[in-house]
Amino acid sequence: MSRIAVVPGSFDPVTLGHLDVIERAAKTFDEVHVLVVHNPGKTALLPIAQRVSLIEQAVTDAHLQGNIVVTSWSMGLLVDYCTDVGASVIIKGIRSQVDVAYETPMAIVNRDLAGVETIFMLPNPAHAHVSSSLVRQVAALGGDVAPYVPRSVSEFLQAPRD
Ligand code: PNS
């Protein structure tokens, strides 16, 4: 039986820290679904389809394994998606104790709801200070986000717009 894991998040936009976790997950599980989910608690910068496309490009550019699916979910609970695709595990990247405190209640609720376990994965500490919200702020104020995001994302964010 193939072991499927879901890596969910806002990915607004995907960062090098996210990509690091996605790569580690792909080495650990047979199949990994990177799932872009709208978080109503956050003000979005990019449309969901754009986030999916940027992740796909980053995964391709990084030559990650061919067992990664990138998609989005807006039909309800995260665990409903997990059940639909037969995923028994959710992977979350943990940068600090703050992330543990944020993620733990969701992990327990997801297990209560559908028996889906959450595994906390530690990214490379080099990315510990990187967050999508920081990237959004630096980009909005004209700063260089290249050290924090895949090249496709920095090119997209820094491209001139009308
Ligand atoms: O990157 P984020 O914003 O921290 O990701 C949070 C996300 C989108 C994974 C979380 O809000 C989520 O799982 N939303 C889906 C709705 C749901 O299932 N809620 C109950 C989970 S406790």
C-alpha cells in the first residue's frame, strides 16, 4: 500500500523553508500532495491558482522527485481531502516553539475528526526565520526577497506590473 502524505498550507507565497519540507516529505513518503488551502485568518496576496503554479514551478526547478502532486482544496475540511485521496498523514514544518503552539491544536483536531496523524518536520535551520508574511511585506515595500523564496517566486513578485 502506498503511503500518501499531505503538506497543506497557505503558501502565499511558497518559501525556501516550505520547499525544504516538501523535499524531505517526498523522500519519506511514496506520494506527497502539496495542498494550497485558503486560510480565512490571513489576508491573501496571491490567488490560489497562482500559488499552485508557483509551487509547481519551484518543484520542477529544484528537480524534486516525481512523487509530488500540487493542488488546492476549497471543499471543506483538510481531513476531507486526506480521506478522499487516502492520505493518513499531514506534514507540517516547524521552525520554532511558536509553530508548535500554533500547529498542535490543529493536529489534535484533525486526528479527532478523521484519525489523520500529523508529523512535525524540521526544516533546515537556515530557513528558520523565513515566513510567507515576511516575504509579502518585504516584496510590498520593494525589498529583495530572493534569499527567501524559490527563483520563480522572486521573479514573479519582482516583475513590473501595470
Ligand atoms: O499556512 P497556514 O496558513 O498556516 O495553513 C493553515 C491551514 C490552511 C493548513 C489550516 O488553516 C487548515 O487546515 N485549513 C483547512 C480547514 C480545516 O480543515 N480546518 C480545521 C483544521 S483544525
